[in-house]
Amino acid sequence: MMRNLFAILLGFLSLSGLTPETETGPFLANGIKNGWADQNSIVLWTRLTQNQSALFEGQPFIEIPLEQMKSLAKNPDLEAIYNTQIPEGMLLKEMEGYCPGAQGQVQLQYNIEGHETEKIVSDWADVDPQKDFTHQWKLEGLKAGEKYRLKIYARPTQGAQVSDSISGQFLLPAPKNVSKSVKFCVVSCHDYNRRDDMENGHKIYPSMSALHPDFYVHTGDVEYMDKPTPYALTEELMRFKWNRLFALPNQRYFFNTHTSYFMKDDHDVGFDDSYPGKDYGAVPFERGLEIFDQEQFPSHPKRYKTVRWGKDLQVWIIEGRNYRNQNYLADGPDKTIWGSAQKQWFYDTVSESDATFKVLITSSPILGPDRSNKNDNLSNATYSYEQGEILDFIKKQKNLFIVNGDRHWQYVTHIKNTNLWEFGCGAGADVHAGGWKQEDLRPEHQFLRVKGGFLSVSVTQGEKSKIQFTHHDVEGKAVHEVVF
């Protein structure tokens, strides 16, 4: 009888990809992220976890009043931060979404698709417990325009058997002299508690996968630290929210298999409209930047980059938090969001570009319009000076378009008698949309939709190259298109 039970157990473990030796992990529940891809390099990220998945069936957090959160944010009391949000008698490890990290080692294997015999195998490397049990590889000397297959292996200690593995892929940009159709998707504003597929994550991810994009850009507000259940007023709770979100199946599958660029915005760091000196509870503003830039996402010395995707397309990824000063400063030449070095870099690299189409991707609007009570982005009156500087430059360029996140509504803005166009991608779910009234259609609006979804941008060849900006709903249906 016992032999039969053991045989059944072995059969189950075989079907699930486990063996008795590997049941204890470590595992790769947070999958793979990649970032900062160019023609010859990319950065890969992974994290070791104690369990195969997050504890999605855990206990719900208590939602405390907004004013109580603000009080704790201003005068952090660590005991109160936890005791007011976790039910009495419970621990953080029992709460919904708990996904603890684990010590162990990881190994990367990768090759150009179809060239399995030329596989490159890395040394085994320890994950870093000081960086939430993560590890990153910067791959260089890669071949432009090629698709790469990769596999990451995990094991508990040196010499031990492999405990888990995960496969992925990424595509590198084609060289600048190659004419090639390119498609990419842009999203903004996600939140675990505002996902629209409660079991799997956000619906937009399978919708985007169906379009087969060459790459993807998240413009920031990837997760909301200053929204409840829980309010992430400590580093531990910040990590809790990152790990919970990236264990969702839709997110995990998409990031494993698509070239991605991750930007940040205010909610990723802490408070709404955050800036230097505006700390969030026990997490200083600068520490929030570090957790995003160096731990939870692929790292890059500068958080901005321009990438050429073949002959006809060049994109600019702009950083909107690291180089800004305080929002409350008086408007003028010294008040900045971009910072002087990033601004000059943008002017120089755009001027040097001979790409047919240029797309500037920002975490927040430049044209807007935005709500009159906001003072955090370049479309707000309090940043008129820097907005004017940047727009004066853009007006002199040919085929340079603005794509942005941050706003929770989809829109197309065009300033009449100029070449200024801005495409707001909108929030990642219908439940997350809002902040603007559908009937408030301004003269500059070419399109307005207060619903969730994403933006796709396609560059195609023909007698003449063209670029198409398409807004989609969360199911992937096209709701508006503009072609140049």
C-alpha cells in the first residue's frame, strides 16, 4: 500500500516538474525581467523565492483611513504601521500575496534562436539578500536584430541539484541601416488591487501578446506604494507589493517573453507627486529610487536612454523622478523635472538622429491638458518655463511625437498650427481609469476616452514609411487610430 502511494506521489511530482529533492526550492516565482536593450546588450533580472508562487489565498489586509496613513507617513511608527493593517494575531507571512525571497544560486543559459549548439552558460552566482534575493546579468556583445532564447536555473547551494528553472526570450533592435517594420506597446498605472483579472493579473497583457509587439514600455506607476492594503510605509512592505504584483501569471508570462523598458513615476517611490525631501513613512525618497533602480528592476547607470529600432524608428526613454527638484519651487530657469544633463542629452541626440520617426516617451504629460490643481508635470502651470524650453525644441523637429503615461485616461492632443502631438496611453485597467470627465472635451483633444487599456505604435514600410498610433481597450480592441 505504501509503495503504491509513493508511486502515485512520484507520478504527480513528475507531471508538475518537481522531484522529491526539488520540492523545497528555491524557486523562481517572480520570473524574469529584462531591460535597457539596444543592438548589442541587455540586462536580465531574476529573484529566488521560498515558494513556487505567492500566497494569493492569504489573509486580506485591513484598510486604514487615508488620514491615518498620512499621519503614519509623516511620523512613522513601525509597530503601528503593521498592527493597524494586519489583523490581530496575524503575521505578514500570512497575508495575501506574500512571496518571500530565498538564499541560493542562479545560472543563465542563452543562445540565438535556432542556434542551440552555440549556447552560452554563465557561472553559478549567489543572489543578493541585501537586494531582496535578486540577481542581474548584463549581456554584451550580442547580435543586433536577433531573437534570443534563455533559461535560468536555481539551486539552493553549490553542488546541489537544480530546484527550479524558467525559460524566456527577448528580441534585440535591428541595426540603424535596416528597414524593418516595428511594433511596440506602451502602458501606465497598474495596481495589484485594481487588476481586472483577479486570478491572473491585468487583462492587457494577453491582449498585448496577441499583437506580437517587438518591445514594450511601462511608463511608470507600476505599483502604488501609497494606496491601501497595504500602504507600503516601510522597505519590507514596498518589497511585499513588488513581489506580489510580479508573481501574477499574466505579468510574469509577458515579462518572461518580451523585450521591455521599465520607467518609474511617483507612486513607485512613495507618495503621490514625490520629490526630494518628500519621504514616505520610514522610506526616504532617495531610498525609494534605489529600490526601483538597483533592486526590483534591471539596472542602468543613467535612467534614460535612446534606442534605434532599425532605419525608421528611434525612441527616447526619459527619467522623470531622479533629476527633478522640489515641486513647490517658484517657476523659472532653475526649476526642473528632467535636469540639465538629461535635457542637453535629449537635444543633442535628437539633433544627431536621422531616423524617419522619433518617439519621445515620458512618464507624465508635456502637452496635457491636465487638471488645474496638479503641479507635478510639464503640462502644469508651475512648470511653464521648462515646458516652453522643451516644446520650442520639439517644434523645430520633423516627425517627433510624444507618448506619455501617468494620466488615467486615454487621449490624443494636438496643438493646432504646430507639429505638437501627444498620445496618453491611459491606465492599465478600467477600474483604474478616472480623474477626467468624458464630457470635458477640450479644443486640443483629438480623442478622449476615460477607460483603461494601452497604446500600440507601429512603423511600417511601403512606398512611404508610416507610423500609426492606436489606442486599445483592455481586451485589445482598437478604439482610435492616427496615422502619419
